[in-house]
Amino acid sequence: MKLPTASLLAPLLLAGASAAQAQSEADLLRCLDVADAGARLACFDRNAQALRTARAGGQAPATIPDPAQREASFGKTERPAADSLSSQIVGEFGDWERNSRIKLANGQVWQIIDAAGNTGRPLKNPKVTIRSGFMGSSYFMTVEGVSFQIKVRRVQ
């Protein structure tokens, strides 16, 4: 009687994957303790995908950075782990010139690479969202109270 190759390999794959699955399941269960609903959902999404990976291929789950790690790496030269970040500009924001630097509340510093512009009136500690452009090669900042995006690059 000829057995399919998959039936012979399955026990070997499962044995190697069981440690990864156990870790992924433990991480998934930790999500139940997260109080904030949005953070809890993000935790479940992140860890459920790692568990799926571990079960499907018998591979150790990929390390998926938490939101703080994703935000810290956002805008650096390597491909970002996140598509955007949200923060606030520290102080007033109104007029700017090309190469002006903007310090965010999260400690990051971004440089404007677009032409000069202004908001029409100074904004105090406005909220900002910075999104990566096509393939992460450029970044665009949206400032609360400003109707257009400003092209920026991270310098710190």
C-alpha cells in the first residue's frame, strides 16, 4: 500500500511546529488581558497571524513588532513596519520653508522637502499623521487644520 508523502511528513512537521504553536497560542491568550479595545484587537490580529504561520508551515512565527516598535522605526531608511504614524508637532506651526525641521511629541524630527508654505494662521501643537508614499520611498505629513499634505523626510 502506497502512502501519500504528505501523510508521512505531517507528524514530523507537527512535532517541529508544536513549540512555535505553543508560543503563538500563549501570546494570543495574553491579548485577553489588554484593557483597551483597539490595542486588544491589534494584539489578536498580530498574534493570530503568527499562529497561522506557525500552524501552516511548521515555521517559527515571524517576529511581529508591537505598535511602539513600528512607530519607532517609521521613516528610517529601511522599509517601515507601519504605513503611518500619528503624533503632534511640539509648539507652534505656521510658516515654513524648504528644509525646515519639525519636532514631534514622540521625539522624532522630520524635515520639510516641499517648497515654502503657510497655514494661514499659527497652529498650537497640531496633530499630525505621516504616511509613507508609494513603496515607502517618500513620506507625506498631514497637519490638522491644513488642507494639503507636506512632503517630508525623517532626520532623527
